[in-house]
Amino acid sequence: MGDDAMEALAGFGELSPELRLLAACTRWPRSDARSQAIAAAAADPRIDWSRVAQAVERHRVAGFVHDGLAGAAATVPPQLLARLRDRALADSLANLGVVGEAVRLVRLLQVASIPVLVLKGPGLMKLAYGDLAIRHTNDLDLLVPVEAIIQAGEICERAGYTRIQPPIGAGEAELAGWLRWRKDFIYRHAVSSLPLELHFRPTISARLSQAIDLWRDPHEVVIQGGHSLPVPSLEALYPYLCLHGALCAWFRLKWLADIAALTADCSEARLVTLHAAAVAKGVGRASGQALLLVEAVFNRPLPADLKRSLAADRRTVRLARFAFRVLCDPRLPAQAPLRTGKIELAHLLLTDDWRIRREEILAWLIDWTLVFSLKLPKGLWFLYPVLRGPIWLWRQANRMRAPARRLPPDAR
């Protein structure tokens, strides 16, 4: 690798002792090497077990950490181990509920002849880990064709879900705008409060969604009890997960662990092929960012030629270094000054396609609180982006005048 490339990659820092332990625990599959890495990380005299507990909550990896520490020769405060056990058990029971709802809703949609795919959640857990209990999930993501979204939503409502976004009172113009500038309808179960994201495309950009093409070559993955769920192929799922992580700057370790687990058995040639396909779909920088982070966090070396090509793109390296800082920060993005704004600006670095950038910017300029309160006719929708700036400044001024308050936990 050339000196310039080496210099570009030199910006990655060192993981904290606590995050190094979490990274060791989220390595998959289980192996002697994983157990040894966990034991070594747990034996670090600098480790602060109270910070470990905080990091577990921050990254939502209780199942991994409990599994790793229980199976490794590590000395752990018994109170923490008990706390991890209880949280891991609660997560695994919640996962079973999500799996049951996924099977139920998929069957209801299929009976109505609506094509459906399960994104992330149960399908991902089975594909990446072969285990429905180890990974935390707190919502259900389904993908249906845009032309079927209204009918699919009505089926979900009859199944006990209430639509949260767009609100029930949204008119025809607001719904049309939502379908143009958003990517999903949000529901919540009336009894269990399980959130449901009913996607009609995988990302806000219609152009990028078409390129990712999650509908190409889907397959069924057997979940449990003879039940199966339709999921995207690895070739489609990999760029989608990379893009999802990149749009959030990989602020949760579990998302990066998914990429590492999905590609754990890939040969060098297969990994290069997956990345090349992501590049062709317009998700090359998200994929490159993910691969550089997997190497930095999980100490899994990349093929030399692939790493050289990634290092040659300064924006990919810049995005990876930024995401590394976000990942390592004990604070959530909403709790760090200006962090969410920087993450949104980073979206524009993920592509050089001006048409995708234009879609991102126009979608950001629409303030949906304003849309649902003013309800302008379709011919005046051009005013919403114009009003976004002044209203944003007015809200910021009100926040500065209001008493300081603690930000709520991030909802993701």
C-alpha cells in the first residue's frame, strides 16, 4: 500500500477497554479465538465495569456480552453478570414476540397476494447468527411494493396496529407527498406496543432504492417450528445494511456486528465481489466504510487490493474515521452537540450522484410537522422547503430560551 493510503488510514484511534470487550463479545461465530479475545479484554486492568454496563445499553448488545463472558474464562463482577443475564433473557423473550408477529403479518399479507420481505429482525438474526435470541431487536421491518402500501397498511390495522406516521388524519395531498419523500409507514401494536415499519422502499431515494433492488432473488429462511420468512438475498441485503448503518454513522456496534457476521465465511474473492456489487448499486462508500470499520473494530484484515482501493477514496476514509468516532463516543448522537446535523451532512458524502443528493436534500427540506399542520394544497407544496429554514431558526431560538433539559434516549 502506498504512503498516501497508509496516511489516510492512520486516523483510526484505539478502542476503549470497555468497547474492546464488547467488540470481542460480538465477534461471530463462536470460536476459541473469540473466547481468548474476550478473556484478554476482560483481564485489562484499565477496564471499568460500570462503563461496560453503560456501553452494553448504549449499543444494545446484552445477549452477545452475556454469551461471551459466560463462555470465556473471565473474571466478571457477579452483579454485572446477573444483570446481563436478566437483560439477555428479556431481549430473547421479546425477540420471540417479534418473530411471532413477523410470521403472522407475512402470512396475512401473502393471503392477500401482497409480496412482502422481512428486512433485518428475525430474518437477519437467522442468516447472520443462526440464533433468534442473541441479537437485540425492538421492532419489525417489512417491505411491500409501493402500489400495495395502502392495502398492506389496512391489513396491519385490522391485525391490531395503529398508524403513527403519517397520521390518520393525513389528506390525499399529504399522503402523496409522503409516498414521494419518505420510505415507510410507522405503526404500533395496540397491546404489545411493538413498532412496525412498513416500508414501500428501502431508502428515501427512489433512484437508490431501485438500484439496491431488494426484490431480486429473494428466498425463504426457516425460522422455527417449520415456519419460514421471505428475506432478500445476501447480494441485496449486504448493500442495504451497509447503507442503513452509514446513514446512522454506525453509532450502534450491533449494526457493524451484523456486517461482520454476514461476511465472516466469505472468501477474499467473495468479499471483493460483494463490495464491487455495492459499488455498482451506488452504495460503494457505505460498503467501504463498513469494511474499514470491521477491520478496525474486529481486527479482521481486509484483502490487500481491496484495502488499497478503499484507501484511495478520501471520502470513504473520511466517512469511516467519522463513524469510528461516533461509534466510540459513549454518548448517543442526540446527546452530543451538533452530532445529528453532522451525520445528516455526511449523507451527502456517501454518493457523487447529484440526483441522489438532490433527493436527499429535498426530502430533508420538508418539515412534516408543518405539512400536517398547514395542509397546503398540492400546488403550493413548493413553500414547504422555503419555510423550513425560518421555522428551524425560530425553534432553535425557543430552545435556547427554554430551561436546559436532558435529551431523551435515542429512539433507534
